[in-house]
Amino acid sequence: MVDAHQTFVIVGGGLAGAKAAETLRSEGFTGRVILICDERDHPYERPPLSKGYLLGKEERDSVFVHEPAWYAQAQIELHLGQPAVHLDPEAKTVRLGDGTLIVYDRLLLATGAEPRRLDIPGTGLAGVHHLRRLAHAERLRGVLASLGRDNGHLVIAGAGWIGLEVAAAARSYGAEVTIVEAAPTPLHGVLGPELGGLFADLHREHGVRFHFGARLTEIVGQDGMVLAVHTDDGEEHPAHDVLAAIGAAPRTALADQAGLDLVDRAAGGGIAVDSALRTSDPYIYAAGDVAAAPLTLSEDTPQDTRLRVEHWANALNGGPAAARAMLGQDVSYDRIPYFFSDQYDVGMEYSGYAPPGSYAQVVCRGDLAKREFIAFWLGTDGRLLAGMNVNVWDVAESIQQLIRSGAPLAPGALADPEVPLAALLP
């Protein structure tokens, strides 16, 4: 039975919020747990939206974190389709869009992120899409199937993970695809120039066209439908539909209105939290895409480094960590950033953090031509900053251990497939 002596409120119905609610119950919390979701769907996972579900390989029900009946069984009070519109830290209240006022003892903000919008003429046309929510994926899945049947053309603005995964899905349906990207390679901000070209080659082999070094300036249409796009270098590309995949912005409006400390947008944005995922208010926590947490790769990582991670593993692990911290447990959330992607017959995992300019060299072991290799990003002192395994499995844990060790590594040993990764640990 629920004991109403304490009320823990979770704002955000994604994976982080759902896992936090689950953890509160599994850790023995008997107070009220209230989960506020601005979508009408029960909490779901987002990777299938650009992978299995979008490809038509997974059913809609497979994306949900829990069966709908689970919430009643666990005595989780759900407010579906109700956004939180006001947060008063002094009164410890959250007001919903319908006027409902909820008092909390502890609050978790798991509000996630939202797609960045194109600020150009033509974005109001019917064929302009974003991909963040289940409703977006449902619509886009039908669009891709239609484009495939009719030999239609999809233009994607942005060659990040979402843009590339949707491109792969679109080609699987038979749609024509053009990707417009301002950087010189796909994934330039994550992989740098050394390996971004590998993904460009992969997609070109499957018929995707790239237009690098350019941005969309206008989407041209007639009778509400898309006909073409224009770029800032004077080019025109035919299009029946357009996907804006230019990144996501953390949903910090509620935290900002409440006066919580935020991270500057130039530094990635988000709600500033400590290692226990606690915000500047001791009764409010944040987890998932919206939280900018201290980054600890090794003992040598600068203490003031913060990172906001927009990936599944961060939501999966951050929600439970925040829940335990809300319960007063000793929590130090120091997981190494991790994400994965599947495109055509290429699967990859990336661990660590090595943006362009932060590393001295990239070392590879394996066969790049066959796309079966591991890439290692090394700092100037030889320490491993990040590693990516492509079609090579069961090595992510070893890569993370090498990053954690902070030990200088010999490039020759890293590149030698005969040297086990475990043998490189100090």
C-alpha cells in the first residue's frame, strides 16, 4: 500500500523518467510516485524510432518501457498528455496545463530534448518532418513507404546520427535520398574528419547523395506540398519531403523559470547537476538528455568539465541513479558516455568523449575496408579518450576500462589485433 507521507514527482515520460519510477519502487519507496508525461502515449524508448520501428521491423508495442498495466500495479500515478507548465521550488509545487497543482517532497526533471527547427521559409509545408516522438516516427514510417513506392525524394538537413539512420531506413524502402550538411563529413562533430568519411562512403554505396558545405535556405512548395529545397551555395535539390535533423535542444524552460542553474548553450546547454544528479535546488534532480553532469573519464579529467549526453544509455542509467539519490542513497553518477548506431549492415558502439580538437591522433586496429575495426582517439599524452568498435563486438567494456585507467597507451599495441585489449590495462 502507498504511504502518502512523501510524494516524489517525475516530470518527463521518457526512458529516464520511467526507469526512475521503477527504481523508486524496487528500492522500497512506499510514498506516492507521480509521473507527468506531456505525451498521451505511455513512456517509450526512442532508439527504435530511427531504427527498428522506422524500418518496419518492430511493432509499435515494442517501444514501450513497461506494459501499460504495470503503472497501476506499481502504484505509479500517471498524468498522460499533461505538460508541467510551472514549477515553484519555494512552495514545492508543480502546476500542470489543466491547472492541477501537485505538491512534492522530491522532484526529478527528466524533460528530455526537442528537435531544433529550421529557421527558413517553407517549414510550414506538409512535407516537412522532425523525428523525436513516437507520433513523428509513425508519420515518417508511412512517408518513407510512400516515397519508396512512388520513387519519391527525401532531403535530409543534417548528417548526424538521426539523419544517417533515417537515410538508411529511407533507402530500405526505396526512396531517393539527398543529405545536406554544413560540415565536410557526416558526424564531423563526433568522429572528426578521420572517420566521418567512412560513413559517407557507406551511404554512397547505398545510393545516398551528399551535399557538404551547405545549408538549406528555403523549402519550395506548391499547394502546401514540398517541391524542392534551395541551399546557400545556389543549388536546388528536388524533394517531396524534408527531414530536419540538425540536432536537439534540452527542454530547460521549466528549470529556467524556476531559477535553477543552467549550462550555457554554447557549452551544450542543459540543467547543471552535481555527481548525484542534484540541481542547484537540493530537492530537485535532473536526469537524461536535459541534465549536464560532471564528466569523469579518468582521474585526470578536469573537475569542472560538464557534458550533456543525448543517448539511450544515459537515460537508462541516469534515471535509476537519480531515483536512488532522491532516496538519500550515496550516488556518484560517473558513467562513461556510450551510444550505438545501426546503419545497413554496419553496427557500431562508441564509448568516451573526444570532440575534434581534443585528441592528438586516431589509431585503428582491424580492417577499415571491410568495416570491421576498432578506432581509438588518443590525447597528446597517449591517454585513451574514446573508442569506437565497428562490427566488432564484446569489446566496449574493455575500451571503457582503458579510458578509465588514464594510462598512456602505445599506438602500436593498440593497432595490433594480436594484443588483447585487456593486456593493455595497467
